Amino acid sequence: MLESWCWFKKIRKPPYFKRWINLKILFHDGGMRCNLNEAVEIAGLAWQGSAHCGLDDAKSNGRLLSLLMNQVLNSLLQTL
């Protein structure tokens, strides 16, 4: 979608957009891929906002990333 939008606007896609992490994959259940709503549920968070609303989806991704970072940090601190 980003590539087609850049093409439409006649702008070059910045190189930093070639690197990204799909957080939903980290929250998959039993090897099956899940959507953002399911990833939020698997993480034990309550869904907030409307599905497929850009702002609400961005906030949900931020909440998933925050949870993941906290879990990794807690694991690292326990090993010290």
C-alpha cells in the first residue's frame, strides 16, 4: 500500500521503510497467523477503538510493542 501511494504521489519511498517488524507474528496462536484484534486478545489486552481505523490500529500496535518491550526487559532483569 505504501509503495502504491508513493508511486501515486510521485515520491521515492524512504529506505527506512524497508525495515519493519510485524508484531502480530509474535502473538500468533498455535502457528496460525492472527489479525491485530486477535493479537491484542492473545496479549491479554482489551480492544480499544474501532477496527481498521488508522489511529486506533496505530495505538493498538503501540500497546503491543510496549507490552513486548516490558516482557523482554523484565526477562533481562531477572537474569542479572
